[in-house]
Amino acid sequence: MTILSVAPAGLPVRTVYGGEVRLLILEQLNNMLQSIKITDLGMYEAADWLSHLLELMPVSGRIEHHCLFGAPWRLELDPSEAGEIPYHIVLAGTALVDDPKGGPPLRLSAGDILILPRGAAHSLHDGSGTRPSPMRQRFGSAVPIDENEGDGERLDMLCGRFLLSPIHERLVRTYFPERFVARSEASRQDAPATGTREQLASLVDLMRVESAEENLGGHAMLNGLSTALFTLTMRLASETAAAPAGLLALAGNPRLAPALSALFRRPEREWTLPDLAALCGMSRATFVRHFQQRLGRSATDLLTDIRMTVAARQLSRSNASSGAIAEAVGYQSEAAFQRAFKKHVGATPAKFRRAASPETGRRP
């Protein structure tokens, strides 16, 4: 489990749900967007691995529930479908998350964001151990509201999912942690302030405001904000010294980040371990050791997974021949590409394309 920290945006008013707060947050978000404009395309191409990842596997967000509970309460959530990443944002109050391995529960406080990239089943509760009060649902203009009759400590929480194509399932579940949390300032200790934390805090503030008011287009607004939430949370995770294992830990290492960016930027290139090591200013042996320690997989494994994801995307979206796609993802032999694709995906390129065809009415 990895804990990240989100510092507040420092807004003068944070508890009033009204036009003044909404305008202040929108102004700050506008400043945030201005600050992250791409001014050097060459630097972007070389270093922005996260944008390359999101171009490869576009992610959208969907708000599903606004929970307003009084203790005692409990949520038992089943495993998610392929291509779904559940998340929970605590806006007020506290919640406990059970450890699936039997360890002590994880405590969430106001502003905390729990993300489960692998879609595992999970339980959240108030920690009292008391039988939970019955729940009921009513429909707000922005999102369904779940309530109960508990009269104990209050919880205000948004629940939703990040959505991506099932063809990207392997990439997410192999290279992202089972779960991680972005924590608010109230619960952080010595985490340094960063622009990303402030941006994320501003985003959560705006989601709080939108969920509390009945604004025209509120549901669409919340879904759009939850899409941005994924990118900012991934960015924050890659900036922290305690980044989760996998891609985020790899990106958080300045010495290894050049190799990660190169693999996402040019997967069709015939990369060798000496090439990648040279990009990182390391010997081949040192590079292999550090890459494996951070990612949990080899650079060759990651390159193959990226190539197969690109190939699956092209097979489902274009009429290019199998041979052309093989060449586009770095295979000189179409037969070698077909063997690798079947081993990776479980189907030949032709069978995968037929399943992805609009005529079948479904996508893999």
C-alpha cells in the first residue's frame, strides 16, 4: 500500500457551497491549465511518458454514487469488470478500508482518494463493528445519492470508476499497484508541497462543490473532472519518493525515466538493453538490476506489452494488414508478430480483429 499526499489549494473559503467558492476554484484550475501548457514540443516528446501512455490507453471517468452516511455503515464492493478502475473520494468524515491480506484497516480522511487499478473487491466501513443501518437511494440532478438512517459520525464520499478499453487490461493490471491512496494535508506529515498536490486539491474542491449543488450539466461536469482526476493522481504518484511499484515507481526514478519515455515514445524501434542503459547513463548490468527492481518486470517485458497494446489498438481501429501492423510495432517478421500476439492476447490477429469488428457488435 502506498500513501500519497495532497496539499490544499489554500482557498479563502472551503466550507461554503456557493458561487464565490466555485469561481475561485475555477480561476485556480484555469491557472493550473495555463501553467502546464506545452511550450517545448521536443521536451514533451522526450519526457512526457504519461501523455504517451494515455494516448495509447485513453481513460475516461464516471461518477456513480454520492454517499451520505451516518455511522454505522458498511459498503461491500465486488470485483470490477475488465477495463474498470474503481475510486472513492472522501469529502468529509472518515472511512476504514479493510486489508484483503488481513492486516489492519486503512483509514481515509477528508480529501483522501482511494484508487484500485486492478479492480479488486474491497470493503469500506465506519469502524464501529455495529450492524450497518439500511441504505436507500434517491436521485440528485448530478449523481444518485445513497443515504442511510445512521445518526453517528457523518461521511460524505464520491464513488466512481475510471474506464478504459478491455484491450488495455493487461497493461494496467500488470504495471499498476493493487491500490493506492492520495492523502489530504490534514493527515500528511512531512510531504513537501508541490504544484501537482495543489492542482489535485483544487480539483477535489470543485468536485465537492459540483456534487453539493444542482447545477445544469453537473453530471457531465463531474465525469469530466473525474477524467482529469486520473491524470493528476498518476502524476502525483510518479513524483513521490514512495511511488507504488510498477510504472509509477519507474517514472519516479530520474535515472530510469529516460528509458521509460523512450519505450512509450518509440515502441517500434529495435531497442537493446545497451541502448536503454546508455539513455540512463548506466552500465547494462546496473540498468537491468534497477529497472527490474522498480518495475518488477524486465524492459523487454514492458516493450512487448506496449507493442501488443499498440497492435491491438490498430487491429480494432484500422484496416491495415497484419504485416503492416507487425512492421509498425517493430517486428520484421509477420510470423513472429502473430506468434507473439497470440501468446500475449490469446487470439491470432485475424481472430482478434473479427471480434473487434463493429459487425460483431462487441469489442475485445
